[in-house]
Amino acid sequence: KNEKEEHLAQYLSIWGGCNLMGKNLHLLQIANLWQFENLTKLQLDNNIIEKIEALESLVHLVWLDLSFNNIEVIEGLDTLVKLQDLSLYSNRISKIENMDTLQELQIFSIGKNNLTTLEDVAYFRRFKHLRTLNLAGNPLCDDKRYMLYVVAYVPNLVYLDFKLVRDSTREEAVLQYQYHTEPLEQEEAEALAQLEDKQAKQKELEYHKTAFVEYLNGSFLFESMFAEDTAAAKLACLPGVNDLLQAYPSWFVSVCESLFNYGLKEHENREAEVSHFYECLNEVLTANQQEGRKRILDFENQSKKVMWLYFCLLLEEIHNASSYDIAESKRAQYKEDILQLSEALMALEILITDQLEVRLKHIPVRPHIHNVGGCRELENNHHEKLLEISITTLEKSLKNELNVALPADVQTLLVDKTTIVNTVNASHGTRLRSIDKRESDILTCGFTACFQSVQAFQNEIDRNHNRVKEIILFIENLQEELDSIQIPEPME
């Protein structure tokens, strides 16, 4: 078997590119395809393959032919999300399954297998792009309902068993099975609406995360505070605490929503500033490149005139002192041109750095943390009132003046002042930690955004340094070319 697998790999490697063929090789197993990750077409028909496997890396596959093999189960196709054409014709498959991820499927041939249950074709309704289906040669085709049933339950089909689905057939199928398909359509519409709603909420959540305000537009933080506070339920049984808890949630949520709205506004401002920063940066870089090219082009045009005269004088072999002086003058002029070009190109890079620093100062990168203090202040006020109620309840309990019966686990807190105070303080500490954690998360995300902005600045600094090195190298090459030319002494 290993020899056959190696044979497959060698055979496929001969084809190369994106289309591979491995038919009539008597293969028992699919293997050694991990190296063909860019493959779009794979043909492995007319072998003796028993299992669909080892295709995980072929994520770009569009066309797959596994017909005329010994496959019994549809599996191993989960990663082939781009697959459009699939042939499992003439195998031993008895159930349509494990194809949910193939949402791009347009052509599917599963004829001449062991499919027996006509109702299973409803599975194909999930493939909204499926236009061609071949089921011919399966036992289910012997059912007299076959044609109309398939057309009714898979309404988007254009070809069934290699034959065009006529409009008259489609109309007859709809009339005969509409009372069966309408509930399905209703369920699918509801499922689609739920999916779209879920995706919209997820998209909204991702946006809130970029603004560092996720879950602040509601009671999530408040509920998480009390979910982690194991003593809260016991303390809520104390007389007067229930009234205290009536107003606390709404006040807390109101502060959170203010923080949420403020955060979104700050995010919009930050995004606008960052966008403006990159627009200005691109404008400056473009202008810099254009001006740099112009300076170099002007230099080259001017240097050609200077060097042409220079070389003409050299060709005359410098017969007299006058020609020698002119050559020296032109050489000095060329050297001065090189110096001016260097200064001009360097000045352009300095200008970019200065403008970048000015623009970066206008980007708001500090996270909006000051409003979180409002949540902490509310919690502190709640704690003070809760502690006051707890101590008052303790005093009444010790004097047997309580008019309500408290649960046994609550009564254990009223043995002395130390116990009840420690319990209330621990409860308060738990809730404060939830607020502190949320504040820490905002800070972390904010500093991450700050780092990204600084990183953009650092990237430009790196570009600037590399550009300066290029300019220095360019100028040195020009200077070396000039220095390599020797002016002969004038002849007597």
C-alpha cells in the first residue's frame, strides 16, 4: 500500500499546477496530498478507494471526482468549502450526510449508489447554488414519486439525472407537494432570519469590541458583579436590602450606558483621526516621491550636458591649459550638483518626519476610563448603605427585636459585628474586582490601540531610515563615478 501511495504522489507531481489526475491506479487509500494545498481540481476515479480522507489541506479545491470507487460513507469533506462540482458516482453510499459545509456546491453526482430513502433528498435543500443533480441508478429512483418529489423538494434544480427540468414538471411538482414544502420553507425562512440576526449581533459586538465598550449597553456588568458574589443572596434577605436593590441596578446600568455611548463617540473620533492620519501620510509620501523623482530627473538631465562637454574636452586630450581649466570647472560644477541633490533629497525626508510627528499628536489613543469611576462610586455608596442596614439588623437581632424570620444561613452572619462586617466587605470586594477587571480590559484594549498607532509611526520611521540609506548610497555611487575619471595634464 505504501508503494501505491508513493506512486500516487509521484504521478500527481508530474501533472503539477492546480489540476491533478490519479485515475486507474488501483489505489486503496487517499494519501500524500498535503503538498498540493493550492489544488483546485482532483480526479481520483476508477480506483478501489474505500474512504474519503486526507483532503483537509485542499481548501481551494473546486472540482472533485471520486466516482467508481468503493466508498461507503460521505465524510472528510468539511474543509472543502469552495467545492462546486462533486462526483461520487458508482460507489456504495447509502446515506446523504456530512456535506453541510459545501455551500458553494453547484453540481453533484451520486448516481449508482445504495440510496433507498426518497425523503433523504430534502437534505439537498441546504445547497442554494445546486443546479445539477444526478441520482440515477439508486433504488430510490424506482419510487413512482421520484421525479416530482425531487423537483418539489429541491426547487432550484435545472438538471436532474442529466435531463433538463421542464417548467411543466416544476409546476406539477409544486402543486402536488406544496402542502409538504410550505412548512419547510417557513422553517427555513425563520432559520435564515435567526442566522442573519445572530450575524448582525456578532458584527455589532465586534464593532463594540473595537470601541472597548462591549456589553456595556445593558446590565451585563451589573449581573456579572453579583453572579460572582456568593454572599449577595444571603445579604439580600436582610430587612431593607430588597428596597436598596430596587434602585441600584437602574442607576448602575445608566452609568454603564453613558460609558458605552461615550466610548462609541470616542471610537468614531479616533477612527476619523486615524483615517485622516493615513490619508495625510499617503499624500505626503506621494508628494515626496514625485518631488524626489523630479529632482533626480533634473539632475540627470543637467549632468548629461555637463558630462558631455567634460568628455569632449577629454577626447581633445586637453591640448592646452584653457581646456584643462574648463574641465576642472565642469567637474567642480558636477560635484556641486551632486551635493545639492543630496541636500534636496534629505530635506524631503526630514519634512516627512516632521509632518508625521505633528499628525500623530492629534490621534486620540488614550482609552476612556474616567467614566468607570462612576460605577465604582455607585458601588461604594451601595456598600455603605448595605453595611449600615447589616449593622442595624445585627443590633436588632441581638436585642430580639427582629420582626421577620431569617433563613438559617443568614442567621449565621448575625452572631457578632465582626462576622457581618467581614461578610459585607468581602461582598463589596468581589463586586469591585468585577469593575476593576472591566476597567483593566478597557485599558488593555486602549493601550493596544495606542501601540498600533505608534507602530504605524515606527513603520514610517523605518521606511524613512531605509530611504536615507538609499540616498546616501546613491550619492556615494555618483561621487565614486566622478572620482574615477582622471583629467590628464595639459600638454606643453
